[in-house]
Amino acid sequence: MGQPNVSHAPRLFLSIGDGQDAGYMFEKFEWKSFINEGYVVRAKLIDPYWNIIRDLATTTYLSQGRRKPTKVTWEIEWPTNEKTGKHIGYITDLDARGINSGGKLEFIAVDPPSYWLNAGDSSGKQFEGNLTKVIEDVINQYFIGPNGNGKKEVSQTSDDQKGSWWMMRMDPKTFLSSLLEWSASLTKGKTNWIVSSSGSVEDEPTIWVKEQADRKSEDYGLYVLDMNTPAANDAYNFEFLSDNFISVFQRQMITQGISRTSGKFYDRITDQDRKIVHVDDTTTGEKKKVDIDAEHGFAKPGAVPSAMGTPHEWSTSLMAVPQHNAGDIGVKYKDYIDGRARSVFLNMLRFVMRIKLRVNGDPSKTLANSHNLGVSKLKIAWIDGDGKSYFLDGEWLVYGFHHLVTRGDWYTDLYCYRTDYDSSGQNV
């Protein structure tokens, strides 16, 4: 991958419902996706004499908009025939503003899984099986079933195959979130859950609910930033943000709780071997990371000198999920008590050192879905004024993208992060 072949102005195919292509009327189009957030598009169209909104309103929007999804189909391309492929989303809101003879129409749409999983039925249903099966059953019932088609991929969990889980009147998205929040320790790699989706027309809409360690990494390619030859640069601009103060909160996460079956109490004092309630870099060795050295990333935090003479260790306490009432998870409490703290620790890593890179609009299919965000990488070849490697040079993990298209330009913002250079983990 890397920089696409750019030629003149981009083109946009855009249809609403089953209507004709209205892409030639667009003024601005945005398409963004971030880790654990699906994707969303926002389009602004020029609508002289209000023909577009009239046709939409009188054919499908008013009669069906509150009964079923209003589909939007789009595709971005360069005149060199490099295309993103066609994707679909469902309109969530629409507005128009202007004068009596015309104006501008704007709408927002989201990916199909996000749309359907926000629609609940206040069910108190009991789901049976381990967490993997429960997640699959919820997706089948509330996304694939109503949508008419779709696919899913879910990581395996180690809890009992005969578990019982009640929906407690929650909507599907909230119910799934309540299961994923604390269960990171029940996966094979004990890494954080990542939920992502795709709405490609070439394939069925898909939702992935997989732990980070179970996801395939992609290579987004090489981007050059050379201070000595600006004309050869692949990036228009960048934004860099580091947060060293996050170490005060995220150095290590500690939890505590009491087993309802054995009566054992677990906390930072009883956990002498630091393997039960302590979550830090040493207990998350399966997380994804990039290969950098001490000149390109933070050193991970350690014990802090104290005026009292004894080294002080920063930590943050998080309440653990209580042990399941019937004890039918089939796993000892000490083996999953740290799940919530583990998830928070791993999800906060991307806030330590971040960069946003603006490049030419990238039509590759890798940047047309979110399933590889958080585990894929790009490399920046950044040369400073002395001809040496700059500290922002090297590999970065990609956690989000944002396509911004106007009638004359197409840019893609790539959102990236890197962990501490000496952190444990698996290089992508």
C-alpha cells in the first residue's frame, strides 16, 4: 500500500434509497471509522429547487423512514479508476436549509450492524452457552435476522458452555457492551475486545467481535516526510499529541473482590505474585505493538522515587464485576476478576503517543472498513533537517481513518499510536 495514484478531482457515486446517482451534486462527503465505533458518513448535497429531498420524501423517506432503514450507497474514486468499492449505510437523520428555490441537503448514515444493534425490544430473554455463543446468538437475533443477511466472527472464550445470561431489558448494543466490558480475561490471549464492521456491497454486511490478539494485521505502507525535499513528501500535514501524565492513572490497574463460592478475598495485598488483581505491562504480553527503539517512543513507567525512601508505584483501582451468582461461568473468580481492569488498561494505551497524518485520498479497500483497526501498521520515513531519522519516524499502529472529499480534493486522515518502546507484546 502507500500513496495512491492521484489524478485530477475525485468522483463520488451516491444514491439514496433506490434512487439514481446524486453524487454529481455533492459539495462535501466524509467517511470515518475508529476502533470500536463502526463507521459513519456525512454528506452535503446541493439541491436546486429541492428536487432531491422532494423525490426522497415522497417515495420512501416519509412512508418508511421510521419503519425500516433508508439505505445509502456510495463509492469514492479517482479518475484513474482506483476505487473504494461500493458500501452501504443507513440514514439516521437528515436536514435541509436554504431558500424557497433551493439550498443544501445534508444527512448522516451509519453502518448496518450499528443501526440494527441499537434497536432493542426490551427483552428479558435468557441466553444459554458460553460468552462466544451468547454474542453470536444476540447478533443473529438482532442484526442478521432483521437485516436479512450478514456474517459474524467472534473470538472464543473459555467459560462454561452451559452458562446462563439474561438480557435484563437492555438493547442489544448495551447488552453486548456489558458482556465485553469485563470478559477480556476469558479470551485466549487475554487482550481487549475490538468490535468492528463492514458494509461492502461486494460481500454481506459483517460484524467482528474479536480480541486484539485474534485479529489479522495489515500493512498500510510507507509514507515519506523529508524536511529537505518537501516536494517529495507523502503527507500534507500532521498533528502530534503525547500524554505523559496518563501514567499517573494508567501505570497499572488494580482491582479487588470476594469470591461468592470460596469466600476468598482478592486485593493488592493478598496478590503477592501480582498475577490476579494487578494489570500492567508485564501481565499483557499478547497485546499488539510496533517495533521501535528508545529514540522513537516513551520508556514504560516504573517505580517512582519517594521522599520516604521507599519507591512508590502509581496505580488506579477499578471495581471488578461480582462473581456470577450461580458460579456457572466454569472459571475460578481469580482467573477473570481482572477482566475489567485489563480492558481499561489496554484501551488507554493508544492515548500515550498519537499522530494524525493527512495524506492523499486513499481508495484502497483496507481503508474502506474498520476490521483491521487497532492491529495494523504503517511506517513513516521521517528525515530531519540534518538528514537523520526524526523521533516520529518508524512504525505506528493505525486506529482510525477519516476520508474528507470535496469537489476538488480528497484527503484521508490516518490516526495512529505507538506503545512504549520497551513494552511487552507481539510486534505486528
